[in-house]
Amino acid sequence: MKIMITGGAGFIGSHLALRLLQEGQQVVLLDSFHPYYSKARKHNQLERVLKRDDVLFYECDILDKEKLEAIMLKEKADAVVHLAGLPGVQLSLIDPASYLDINVKGTGNVLACAGEAGVKHIVFGSSSSVYGEQAGVPLQEHMANGKVLSPYAASKFGAESLCYAYQYMYGFQLNILRFFTVYGPWGRPDMAIGGFLRKLQNGEEITIYGTGTGRDYTYIDDIVQGIWLTLQSRDSDVYNLGSSSPVLMKELLQELQQHFPDMRITYEASRKGDVTSTWADISKAKEKLGYEPNVSFQEGLRRTVMWAKEYAHLL
Ligand SMILES: NC(=O)c1ccc[n+]([C@@H]2O[C@H](COP(=O)([O-])OP(=O)(O)OC[C@H]3O[C@@H](n4cnc5c(N)ncnc54)[C@H](O)[C@@H]3O)[C@@H](O)[C@H]2O)c1
């Protein structure tokens, strides 16, 4: 199979590319090196993949529809995994227009160009944020109702809706995957674990916002496995990809303390836009894809801390 990954220089995209190559698939990557976080980090992530000489990379902004269409028409991929996007809740409160541009309009471009190029399967990387504030219950796919807390989440919910419109227009297989707080080596520096590790490595204090928060942290290898299973599936559907084992912030801090005994913490009020907690119901992905997360939080965090210590200069 020839698989194009948009956002291929990103955290999830670069891990996915390596896994697909291991599976013997042909991989085409596309990314604009958006400066949301360090471009140097994205180049490092991409380099890990490009070391393999059988990978093609295009530097392209998904908002440049003409260029995107020319690439899609040339490559004629069997499937597109669309991960390019502007992530992060907090920046979306300050600059919502960029989220609408990249995550909604950009997704529309990807869908239209893929449709014109005859792509048969689209996998869209959506987010648990589409569930809004529904704390304390396992979130099932039908529970997303558009009542979200941030422009980031709204842009993902809107993009999901566009996916259905283009599926209707072009008839491709559509899978929407809602990722739950992905972490691991090369994890995004703006997310809690990535940000904490950078500070802890530098001996700096970490900041916790709000109380009683928790996340369904999901190890990167489990997410990649879920995407690979989806690429092999034959039915259009929407799936949660999570671990279904929410971790409270205080539990995350206890785990981190094992690795950084001198850790210093400050507490601040909760921030607008952040939901209190998330908890994925993954029964549909288990049943229909055979998805089974198998990296425990303790083990995943241990591997991530080992990576952070080895790559401290790149954090
Ligand atoms: N990491 C998570 O926990 C998580 C959770 C839910 C959803 N997601 C979604 O999964 C996708 C991948 O997330 P990630 O954590 O790997 O983020 P990431 O920022 O590491 O990767 C996204 C990539 O998209 C690229 N990009 C941004 N704008 C672009 C544009 N206009 N044209 C082309 N490329 C562009 C960026 O340069 C980046 O390399 C995103 O859409 C994100 O919203 C991630």
C-alpha cells in the first residue's frame, strides 16, 4: 500500500511512518514545519524517518491547494492519514483564526485533493477534545455533540463534519480517529508530560493548573498500532484511540517523582479551555479493529523519561 501522511514531520506522523515502513508499506510524507513548536525538533523527527532511503518527503502547506493537489495527483496514494494540523488548546484561545484556517480549511483542501486524486481511504486524526466537558464517564463515540470548550476542539469537530461531506462527494472509506493525550519519546513539548520533562531536566519548577484533573494518557506505540489496524480495516467508522485507564495529575506527579526526586511544583488556577478529565471508551475499536493498548502508564513513562535523559539537548 502507498500511504501518504500529512503532518509527517510531527510527533505522531514520524512514529507512524517508521511503523509503516517496518510493515513493508510505501510511505510519502508531507509537512510545512509549522513553527508552533521548534522547527529543529520537527527536522529531527523527520530525519529519523528519512534515514530510510525509500521515503519521499514534500515540504508543503496544506493551505496551498494548488501545490497539494499536484502532489496528490502525482503520488496517487492508496490511503491518506491526515495528521497535519495546529494542535494545542491554549494558543487556540488567543489565535482562533489560525485553527480555523489550518484545521478546517486545510482539512477541506486535503479531502478535496485526495478525492480528486482517487484516494480510496482517508484516516483523519481527530481529538478527544471534541467531547467537551463530560468528566468522570467513559466517553463513547456517539457522545460528541459539538459543545466544546476551545476553538481547537471546535476546529476538530468542524473538520470531522467536513470529512463526512467529502466522503459523500467522493465515496472514499473514511475513518475518524479520536486520539486521547498521546505521549512517549519525541512527545510534543507543549503537552504536560513533554513540557514537564523539559523543565525537570533543566532543574526548573513545574506548574500544575487546576485540581482534580486527569487524562487518559495513551502511549505513542498504541496509537500507531491503532492507526495501522485502521488502515487495514474495510469499514468507514469513527473510533476512540485511548488507553481507557485515566491517570490523575497527582498519580502522574507521583510517578515523575520516582524519576526526579527533587521535583519542585507550583500550583495555579485551572486554565480556560482545558477539560477536567478524559476517559476513553475503547470497546468499539477493540471489537471492530482488534485494538488493544498494551503499554502501561508506568512503563510508557519510564521509556519516555529514558528518552528525555538521552536527548536532553533536544528537548
Ligand atoms: N498528540 C496528541 O495527544 C493528540 C491528541 C489528539 C489529537 N491530535 C492530533 O493529531 C495530529 C498530530 O498531532 P501531533 O501530536 O503529532 O502534533 P505535531 O504538531 O507534532 O504534528 C502536526 C504536524 O502538522 C504540521 N502542520 C501544521 N500545519 C500545517 C500545514 N498548514 N501544512 C502542512 N503541515 C502542517 C506540523 O508542522 C507538524 O509537524 C494533529 O492533528 C493533532 O491535532 C494529537
